[in-house]
Amino acid sequence: MRELIVGGVGFDQENNAPVLLLKDLISPRYITMRIGPFEAMAILMSLHGETPPRPMTHDLMKNMLDRLGCRLDRVVLVDMVNGVFYADLWVRLPSGKIRKVDARPSDSVALALRTGSPIFIEDDLFEELAQELPDLEQG
């Protein structure tokens, strides 16, 4: 598996949709993922350190994990079928056991940002989708 970091959220004007940029930690490659506007807002709020006056869905999920003594161990992007990504949340229970929970990747990333949990992608999936970051030399 490869670890990814959130590089930002952009906007695909051709499809009129937000796009999540996930960068590889060890190479100049990245993947993109179209996401919904509410998930984009949740991810951007977390990236900017903004806290809503009342918990949003991802804040609620984090609060529930905390109150139950669980923690999000990691997010893993596991597959893409017909253009739809799939992810698993690896939740560590108070006993130390791990439970995998199927989740939408955009929700998973929003939750990972709130909990400080790492985001991974299966190697085969990364190799299939990875693009090179352009060389942006300063002149």
C-alpha cells in the first residue's frame, strides 16, 4: 500500500464538479477523485482548520468514535469500479481489534483529516490511476 496526503480540492469546470487531489508521499505522482460539493466543503473546512458551530456529519462520526473509545486507524482506497471509488475505514476498537467498515472515499478522507489518520491506497489501484505532477521550476 502507498500512503497519500490531501493535496487540495479543485474544481473541474468541464464536469462542473469538485475534485480531490491525493498526492503520493514518496513520488511526484497523484490521483484525482471527483467528489460531491458537501464533502468538498467538509474537506476544505478541515484543511483550513475551521470548526463549525455545530457538528457536521464527519465531526459527528469523529465524536462517536471518541466517545466509544475507538479510533480511526487508517483509510484505505481499495478499488474503483465503473468510475466509482471504494474505501475501507480501519477502526481500532477499545480491545485493540480492527474492524473494516465500507465507506465512501470522500467521507473517509473528511473523517481522516479530522482524526489525523493516514490515508492509503492499494498499490495496483495507485499504479492504474497515478499521474505525474508537473515540474514547476521557479524561473
